Amino acid sequence: MIISASRRTDIPMYYSGWFYNRIKEKYVLVRNPMNIHQVSKINLSPDVIDCIVFWTKNPEPMIDRLNEINDYNYYFQFTLNSYGKDIESNLPYKNNNIIPCFQRLSEKVGSERVIWRYDPILLNKHYTVEYHVEFFYKLASKLKDYTQKCVISFIDLYKNTKQNVKELEISEVTFNSKKLIAKEFSKIAEIYNMSIETCSEDINLEEFNIKHSKCIDDKLIEKLTGFHLSVDKDKNQRKECGCVESIDIGMYNTCLNGCKYCYANYNAGIVKRNFALHDSKSPLLFGQLTDKDIIKERTVKSLKDYQLKMF
């Protein structure tokens, strides 16, 4: 089983204490986003967890306790963009905080286990193609010794995010703009010996040596663990998504980063209300169980394939 922690919220930044408590107790309760009274109990024993994939913009709160997950395989999807507080309102400053944190994490766990995400890419009068190219170069120069891969994507205007980005006056990221960005990013990545992949994009950029990514990546996990995995593509994701199956332990509208483009956290009022209900000792990310809740233990097992492969 692969744990995603989490596409829905920044667990390393805001809920690391809760996460370590869940690891200590070896289980977590997760509400079904489509039916909140349906609760899954998920075994977090290292015997069944093949890898944990962390998604974050600032893992600083959890770095000093990483020894507590020494029995687990894991890697980080670390988003580091060039946006200011007009778009990522609650993040610490990049130069003083986030970049040093990225470097520190990489020094601790290794560059292969810290994937740099520069996404989503949006365009307006301030954040132009030229702007992104300039700042991608600056960031790449500082991360060159601390990561091996960068994942990019272009903004998708979901129904829940359109209102939040309205004041930014976003312009369309055209096919030509995407190719120009890809071409220039590829040149920079080559200078710093990084690969670039796209996340959930249907555009073919292989002419710039940019391939489609698997953010939940069975091949990387196999490399980290030394075991072959028997796992299928995640059918719950978009068709353009290359990720393999995982179980996400986060919840929507619980992240305080305040990123205007976020599809998972789109109502600031609900986010604050949910965060106020967080208890680091609870098996749920926020709130408590009620009489209406139905708990079902989810059947999970290791995906390791011990069968000898002949070809």
C-alpha cells in the first residue's frame, strides 16, 4: 500500500504532530469526502505500507522528527514556485525560509527523495512567460545540488478556484506559451543536470526531453525499496494522471497556505473552521467521531511482488 500525505492538504506543514501520532498508533481514520459519515480505518503498520508520498510547500515542522519514520520508505513532492503573497498568501518567504528548508531536507534524506514541483504555472500581466523563465533559472541554480527532478504543470481553472483567482486576471496559457516555457525550462534543467516531467498534462513535450510524470511513482518506489511492486494505475485520478494507486489520508479545506489556485482548499472560512477542530491526538485529521459515523476497516496489503521475474 502506498500512502499519499496528501494531495488534499499540507500535512508536513500543519499536521506533522498528528501524523507522527498516527504512525505511533499505526492507524488513521479518514472520512470519505463524498460521504462524510463513511469513515475508513487504515492500517499504518510498516508491514503493509510500501511507501509514503508527502506533498508539501514547507516540511520544516517535521524534519527534526524524521527518525520516527525510519521503518518506512518515503519521498517528498516539494512545491516551490516563484509567486508572491498575492497568490501564496500564507507561505514564509522563499529566500529566507523555503529554499533553505528544501536544501536541509535534501541533505537529510537525499536528493532522489525530494522532487521539486514548479506548479501550477499561471500567466497574467505580472507573471509572464519571461518572468517564469527568469525565476525558474534562479530557483534551479539554488536547488541544483538538492534535487534530481522538477515536475511542472499548467493551471486548470476548476469550478471551485475560478472565484479565488478572478482578481488575478489570469490569461490563457496557450499551446505556444506552454511550448515556449517548456523549451526554456528544458535548457535550464540541462545546465543543472535535472530532468523535467509534466503532471497531468496531455500536451506532448518530448521534443524538449520532457516526459509525463508519475507523482505517485512505482518505479521510483521500486528503486528506493529494492522491491518490485504489483500495482495498477490509479483509476480515481484524471486520465492524464500517471500515478499508481494510493490511499490519501488528508481532507479537503484544511490547508492554511492560502494558495489562490488550489483546487483542494477553496473556501478560507471553511478552512479556518476545520483547522480549529483539529486535535493532534485524534485519529481523524479534524473533528471527532459522531453516532452517525460508520467505521469500516479498509483491507490493505503490501504491494511487494516477491515472485522471481525472468524477463
